[in-house]
Amino acid sequence: MQTKTKPLIEINNMKKYFPLKNGFIKRTKSNVKAVENVSLHIYEGETLGVVGESGCGKSTFGRTILGLEDLTEGSIKFRGEEIGGLSDKKLKKFKKDMQMIFQDPYASLNPRQRVGAALEEAYIIHTKIKKKEREKRVKELLVEVGLKEEHADRYPHEFSGGQRQRIGIARALTLNPSMVICDEAVSALDVSVQAQIIQLLKKLQKSHQLTYLFISHDLGVVRHVSTRVLVMYLGASAELAPSEDLYNNPLHPYTQALLSAIPRPDPAAKRNRVRLEGELPDPADYPKGCPFHTRCPLAHERCRIERPEWREVEPEHFVACHEV
């Protein structure tokens, strides 16, 4: 199994809260619990998919690992070294090894900057490579992601959405990272372009020995690309398992509901659709007990007062539910 390799990232009891303040002196009245007590390992060479509804904390989870959001509580270790809570200066040496591909490829590029200059920035900040060598490497990267050398002299608005995402991928690879966080990296693209980008990501994973954290709301895409899948609900871990195990044998009621909503090729085929009532609770007014109990069809009194333990119920299959 992939998980027998060495952990690249070790996360223990990760919490990320955003304070809500009011009044003249801006006192904190409550906290938005964007990520609540998540613990897991990310192993070298794997693709860990992260799924859940909008607002479940997927993107904040990835951004906190990368240091784009400050860790509120807990521990994040990269190759055994603690990186959670480090200052920007101390975190700089780790940033070469961890990069991100953003959802909107146009918003993540400076419209006034040529593509070549945008890709050179990482070399300027983190290395002492001379200009000619920087330009050579940029052109090689553009070709590797399916673009042309002359594209280095163009501006972002001169490219299609798929081409811009290829530029974003090239930028993430400039410093030869060990881990890349793909934050909804294909969700803004047409289906045919999605397939091309996914194949490119797989190819680059092999050639660069990359580890991916693949964040998406598209469960079909996640199944196709992931080694393991983490299901998040209201900032908390609901279920974690090898991809095929999770899709073939979902244990958590929330996972079952998500999977039942995946579109099928044959609309006339019978399916057991699990419909959830109500909306996500307010993360600023976090529910007691199991965070899913307000919408769970199996909820009982224990679920309302006692938070379920995160436990391994089958080999490498973890779940947080009293009913499993």
C-alpha cells in the first residue's frame, strides 16, 4: 500500500479559527472554526484527495499546511520538522518544497506581467541563478507543461483558461517541490480540458516524484486521481480511506450522501439517493457533539452531546461516527 512509505507531512490536531470581532475596541465575540481538530499523515508519492461541500474547510486546510493561513492550534511537520506557526522568514526554506496550484488561473497571474517574468520570480527570490539560466529553465518548463517557448513573452490575457492553468502548474514546479497542493485546480475548466490537465498532473507526478494534495468538490475527478480520500464536514474529518475502499464501501452517513449524488451515465438507472435536510450549520456557532448530527438521518441523543472518536475501523479506513 502507498501508506507504507515515509510520511512527508504529519498533521496532529490541526485547528484554524477566524475570530469574529465587534464593538469599538474590536473584541472577539466568537470564532469561525474553519478547520477543527484534523489529524492525518500525507505520504510521499501519494495523491490525497480532499472532498466536501463548499464551506467545509477544504481550501483553508490546504492553505494552512502551506503557511498561507496561520495555524491556530496543533502541529504540522514536514519531513519531521515542525512548520506550524513559523514566521514567514523561518518558513521560507520550506516553501521551495511546497507549492500551490490555484482554482482561478487568471486571478493567480499578474495581468501586467509577461508569463516568463512571472515564472522567473521564484528563481529570483529563492536562488542565485543568473538571468540566462533562468530564461532557459522557464522555456523548458513551458514546453514540459504543453506550451511553447515563445509563450514566455505573452501576457495572461492572451491565453485560454486551460493554457493559463498550465502556466500555473509550471510556476508551481519552478523550484522542483516535493509537494503540490491543487486547490480546485480543474473545477474552472471545461470537461475536455479537465481531462488534459489531469493527465498532465499525473505525468508530472511520475517525472518529478511529486506528492499531491488534491482539493475538489468533484467526487468523480477525485476518484480518478487519488490514492486516498479525506472527507471533510464543517472543518472536521468525517472519513479517510484508500480511494477504492471509500467509493465501494463508504461508512460515514455524510460520505454515503455525497457519493449518492454523483451523476450517473444512465439517468434511468436505479439509485439510492441519500438526501440531506437543511443547510450546513454556522461554523461560528459550532454544534456540540457530532458536527453532522443536525443533518444526519441516523442521529440520536449520544450524537448530540458526545463528539465521535476518530478511529480506524478497518485497515487504513478511519471514520468519526458513533454508528460505525
